[in-house]
Amino acid sequence: MTETADVVIVGAGIMGVSTAYHLARLGVGRVIVLERDTVCSGSTALASGGIRHQYANRLGIELTTHSIVTYERFREEFGVDPHFRQHGYLILIATEDELATARRSVALQRSLGVDVTLLDAAATRALCPYLNTDDLLGATYTPRDGYADPYLCTTAIAARARDLGVAITTAGASTAPTAVVTPRTRSPSRMNPSTSCPCRISTPSSRLRRASAGMYSSGSL
Ligand SMILES: Cc1cc2nc3c(=O)[nH]c(=O)nc-3n(C[C@H](O)[C@H](O)[C@H](O)COP(=O)(O)OP(=O)(O)OC[C@H]3O[C@@H](n4cnc5c(N)ncnc54)[C@H](O)[C@@H]3O)c2cc1C
């Protein structure tokens, strides 16, 4: 049997299911996710779950600034508690070099609207009395940061994507694909489901490229 799709996504980690979900919300057409194992069986499942604003580059800060809103209202949007705990991130500063870097990063983060504080050693100790600050110059602190459960997040987003009509094919499915044809590869690319999906994915219209870019800049995970 031959199936057609407007978008084929390879891999059902956080990137794959989030992309599928956002594209389905944007109404780009039929979206299929091909996963050689199970949903969230790759590196997402091994992540420690940290979510932080404390990057030294604009892109990382802006991505978190948008995506943290998703985690804060995750239950509302996806119907699952992702165990998002905003205990804050504290990055310790031990040397003058680190202090100079921290000052630059804090200035950049603040310019992008992040709630971040540069603490001296005494203030760090006051915040974390159990911490030995004898050899510290201070720390940077972002109270809104924290961690969530990557597995819960990924499976919840996958479920919502399915609700929106996304088909997620995992290993062992009776409908597992054996070949994929894209606008660029008119002859079928044979698939070996036990190893990899060799399909070459293209976004045939500029509309889809714009949709993907919009998703990244508007706060996907
Ligand atoms: C809530 C959260 C917190 C995080 N916190 C941290 C953190 O504190 N520190 C950190 O370093 N990172 C963190 N991460 C990021 C994480 O470590 C990974 O980098 C990220 O989740 C990778 O997602 P991915 O979808 O790109 O890859 P993956 O999760 O690896 O998914 C790729 C999927 O593609 C499938 N696949 C691969 N090739 C094929 C093929 N040829 N055919 C079919 N299927 C294929 C795999 O089986 C896999 O399921 C976090 C992620 C989340 C969601």
C-alpha cells in the first residue's frame, strides 16, 4: 500500500514530535513521523532535563526565553504534568576570568529580558547556606530556570500530535514503511527498518520552510 504525506519527519525524539506537533497546528497537511525504535528512545530519554536561560549567546537565551513559557503552561497545552520544577540555576564563579565572562553573560541576558542576578560570595552563601563559598567569587542566579522530565514531555507532545492527525510509525508496526519517495527522489529509497531510514527529506515549498522557521522562533521545545 502506498501512503502519501506532505511532511515526513525522521525520529520521534523531542525534536521530531515537537516539529510534527507544531506543523500539524499550523495545518501544513498530512504529517508522518518515522521512528526506527519507540517514541523517546534516543538521547532525549537520557537528558538530565535542565532548562536554563544561562547561555552566553543570544540564540540560546532567546530559545529558552520562548520555550520556558511552553514548560510553564505545559499541563494546560498537553494535559500532562511534565514535573517542571523551577528551583533556579546557580552557576558558580571561582576565578577572575569566570567573573569577567559572567559579567558579559549577565549583561547580554538582561538585555534580552532575563531575570538574572550576579551574586557575590556572601549573597551566594545566603541563598545556599549549605554551600562552601570559601573559594568562590560569587555566582549567577536565574530563579525561573529548573528541570522537567524529558520522557514525559516527549510522550505528551507525541500524544497531542497524534490528536491533531500526525501518524507516528514505530518499530514493529504493521504499517512500517519499506520505501520513501520524495519530490527530489522520484525512485523509491529502500528502507531497512532495523537499521535506518535512508529517505532524503525535502521541504518542497517555501511555505513549509517559513512554517518551520516560525516554529523555532515562536517557542517550540
Ligand atoms: C525537557 C528537556 C530537558 C533537557 N535537558 C538537557 C540538559 O540538561 N542537558 C543536555 O545536554 N541536554 C538536555 N536536553 C537535550 C537532550 O540531551 C537531547 O539533545 C535532545 O533531546 C535530542 O533530541 P532529538 O529529538 O534531536 O534526538 P533524539 O532524542 O536522539 O531522537 C532521535 C530519534 O530519531 C530516531 N532515529 C535516528 N535515526 C533514525 C533513522 N535513520 N530512521 C528512523 N529513526 C531514526 C532515534 O531512534 C531517536 O528516537 C533536554 C531535552 C529535553 C526535552
